[in-house]
Amino acid sequence: MKVFVISSVWVEPQSSAAGSRMLQLIDLLLSKEWEVTYASTASKSEYAVDLTQKGITTTTITLNDPSFDAYIQELQPDIVLFDRFMVEEQFGWRVTQHCPDALRILDTEDLHCLRKARQQAVKENRAFQESDLFSDIAKREIASIYRCDLTLMISEYEMELLQNIFKVPKALLHYLPFLLPSVLGDFIPFEERAHFISIGNFLHTPNWDATLVLKQTIWPEIRKAIPDAQLHVYGAYPSDKVFQLHNPKEGFHIKGRAEDAKEVMSKAQVLLAPLRFGAGLKGKFIDAMQCGTPSVTTQIGTEALQGDFTWGGMIEDDFSAFAKAATTLYTDKKVWEIAQDHGRILINNRFQKIDFEDDFYNTIENYKTTLVSHRQQNFTGQMLQHHTLQSTKFMSKWIEEKNK
């Protein structure tokens, strides 16, 4: 089958968990020997993976431009994969118009309306409430899910939220988390490691917020307990305001982009991630558990990762307790090794590629053969295609004319 992936970014697995996730998804498509074309509206960055080395055709596409129509008409894909709902909003109606029989799949990465709602609650210094979810961005995101034939969800928690709160039919959702190989446990030992580590793309607001929490609240307490402790803060796309936090006298080192995230992770003693808001699965913890690096985080950090297993580290929402937990993990070898093993067990039981790939292929092939009846059962999606996308279509057409 021909698969057409449309994104607003190029794949950067060393920059973000979303980049790693997309690369895993592409590899899953290629392993079935399907023909993959990847298109993006962005300019290629120096950190983007060269997808052509995997035999993928790549192209740059333009927003609000009829050149896309000609391109997709010639390509005639069997499957179109939208990388996040904003891309579906821009190109969904064009796909529907020119390739009506193509299976439309949305990859959410995380549920944006959940992340934004939690962020707003933190900003207002109050507890998150269910009513916070019913925002304009939720209306856009849920509408996009309905317009697609299938939406890939990385988080079990978010699947339940969509079904229980927004009443999205289960038939429109498919659970596909990170797809990982087995972790054998041949880690760098406790004695050969050093320093605390924090890592995360600084364009992602939860990571910047967590860095400020570390700097202002948690790290001073850790330094009182361990005066010579050092924290190495890594992350792609650091701005000037990030580098202004750099203070070697306090043991707070802004390192910027890590050329190899797993290399620096595997040499660190403990990962610190006091996340106050967010959604989806947090890739930093996947890397940490794969590298045998215990972590201290919040309930938000562990969401949809832990399942019924013991966390590979400690979980604390209170920042004073967070600092004490970090100190214990850093100084107590036995506690550290137990946490390390818990992380290995969690990864090997929750996110093995072999446990998900066949179900993914079977679902796609089943939906391709029953597409007409599947769409008839999603009448809400048909209504949204008819009304919502008509407005999107004519707004785009107006921009086209204006650009001329």
C-alpha cells in the first residue's frame, strides 16, 4: 500500500519524543514493505533524519496552495497519515476531495486539549478540573478525530478520557504507544555514574516550566543535602532565557542540545523531571529506563507509562518530598539498583514492539476493506466533513486568491 505522511515538521528523534515516535511509526510502515512518502510544510533542519536513506520519498508542501492538490492526485495514496490535528485541519479537506477512498489516520502524539487545560490551571495556580477540558482547542481536536477514520493514541489514559468525557466511539481510536526492543540490563554500574540530569526539548512548555521549578525550588534543597551535587540540564532549542539559568557555582549547568541523549542519560545517576502539566507519554523516561537511570518525577510524569508496574524511581508531587527522594536515590546504591530493575521490568512488559505491530496491521487492513460501512457508522464525522471543512476549504481558497 501507498502511505502518505503529512506533517508540519521534519523527523528529529534527537530533539523530541515526538520525533522518536514518528520514526518508530515510519519503521512500522516500512517493515510491511509499504511505500511511504513523507511531506512537510517546514524547511529541513540540520537535525532532521535523512528519510531518503530508508527509501522514503520526501517533499516540501505549501499551505493554502493548489500545488498540493496536483501532487496528491498524482500520488493517489491508499493511506494518509496526519501528524497532529492542526495538519488535518489544513489538508484534510484536500485529501477528502482528491482521494476519497484513502484511509485517513490521525496521529495525536499527545492530547493537546489536555495539555493546554492543565497548563492553564497551573498558570492560574489552582487544581485542574474536568471542565477545563471543554475549550476551543478541544472542539478543534475532537472534530479532527471524528473526521478521520482512525486516530492513533499513545496514552491509555487519553483513550479513556476521549471515550468517557467526550464520548468518542472506541472504533475511531487505536492504542499504539512507544514501540521498543527488549532491555537486557547491561547498564553502566552505580559507581561509574555521576551527576543529576534533566532533559527535554525547550520548545515544549512543560519542560521549560520543570526547569524553572528545579532552579527555583528543588535544586537548592538538593544542594543543601549534597553540597557538591551537579545538575546537567539538556534540551534541544534552548533560548537565551534558558542559558541565563546557567550557574556553575550552584552546580546548575545548562548544557543545551545533547548530541546523543541516551549516551548522556546512561552516564547520569538520577533523572529529575518535576512536570506540573503535560500529556501523552514522556520520552525522557523511556530513555532513562532503557539506560538504567532511575528518575524522580510527578504523577503527571508517570501518567500512562506505569500501568500496574512499579515505577523505575520515585514519584512525588510535593517539591520538598521530591528533593528528599532525589537525594535518597542519588546516595543509596541499594535503593538505586532496585529502582533501576523496576524500570527495566516496566519497559519489557509495557512497550514491546512485538506486542503491538500485528494488531496495528490487522486494524488498518480491516478498515481498508470495510471503509464504507465504517464511515457510515461515524455519521458525526460525515457531518463535520460536510460543514466544518467547507468553511476551512473556502477560507483556504480565499487565501489562495489573496496570495495571487
